[in-house]
Amino acid sequence: MAQYIRLRDYILQTFRRKAFLLSPSEHAAERYQPVSLARRLGAETVGTALLLATVVGSGIMAERLSGGNTAIALLANTLATGAALVALILTFGPISGAHFNPAVTFTDAIEGGISWRETPTYILSQVAGAILGTISAHLMFQLPLLSLSRHIRSGRSQVFSEFVATFGLLSVIWGCSRLRSSAVAFAVGSYITAGYWFTASTSFANPAVTLARAHGHVFGYSPCRRALVHTRPARRRARRDVSVSLARAWLAKNSTGNCRSAWRR
């Protein structure tokens, strides 16, 4: 009992010292310690892997349990993905910014959120994490580790769908991060959940996800040579995404904070 009382007093004293004796600037310095590049890359790799494990694993489970009802399978896959996005952004946002997406990293670099020197390493970590997540899901469901998808998704409608999905995703991220950063995780999860249903492509909006999901043949997978990755419309879509990011940066140049710091609050 005496040990319990001493432990309780120690915890209370520690709390009071941190809560009342530190100045606001000291609190801020303690809370926002610089994070090393290695830790940030690790967070991007693990976070992207968990995201893909959720997307792929829930797709496999939904297909097995839906009894051939594609709408039910898509709904299950949608809810799991949206919920995982919220949880992962809240978890890894304070460490790496929780990009999990080369498109987000690239546009963040354009707006000065991360340095151009770090951008390639972020993207490589995301791609590696996406492939690891896909392999993990296949292992959990006793499927071949990697296999080329045979689902054909091509054509202008798919390209335009991904343009709309990516435009909306970047708008949601940067709009919320500048004006209400605490809502970013919920806004992104909600948008992707909706995007599954209002876009013809089921709203991939993420090159790492597209590449990783090309290496499997279960519910909702993309083809290994999807038009969005290997065609001229894809390059035009990338240029338009950059233009959108530049336009948003100009429109929001008087807003408080930059994207990276707001994303991590």
C-alpha cells in the first residue's frame, strides 16, 4: 500500500511539474521535437504497409463472405479502408505527416512542406510499404505472395475518374490542414470512403496503391499495366495535379502555417 501511495504521489508531482511549471514555449518544444529522417521513413513504410494490408485484406475477406454480391463486397472494403485511414493518419501524422501517397508527398514538396532531397526517399518508402502490405495480406489469406492482376481498367473514363479523385483528395488535405488541422484524418477517411462509390475507378488516387494492387488477382485489384500508370493521359493527369497544388498554394498563401506543420498538429 505504501508503494502504491509513493507511486501515486510521484505521478501527480510529475504531472504538475509538466502541466504548470513549463512555459508555453517549453511545452511546444517538448511536444514538437524534430523527427529524424530515418524515423519518418520508417513511419511512412509501416503506415503504407498497414494501409495496403487493410485495403487488400478487407477486399479478400469481403469477396469470400459476400456470396457473389459485389455491392456488399465493395461496401465492406470501403468501410474498412476509410476507418483504417483515419486511424493510421492519427497514429503516424505526428511522426512523418502520414502521407502514404507519392502524390501527396510531391505536392507537399512543391509547397515547401518537405525538402526535395527527402521527396524520393519518402516515395520509395511508400512504394516499398505498399508492396509489403500486399504481401502481408496475401500471407494472411494463404494466397500467392505476388501475382499479376487480370482485371482490366483502362480508358479515358478511368483516367478522368482518377483525376477527379486525386484533385478532391489534395483539396481536402490542404484545405483542412490549413484551416482545421485536427479534422484532416476524418476528412481524408470520409472522402476516400465516398470516392469508392462516386468514381468509376473506385478512387485509388495513390500511385503506390495502384502499383501494389497490380500484384494480385482478387476483389477490386487493378491490372498490372493499368492505363493510369503507363499512358500519356497519366502524364497529363500528373501535370494537372501539380497545377492544382500550385493554385491552392497561391490561394492559401495567407493562411496560417504550412501543410507539413499543420498536418502534424
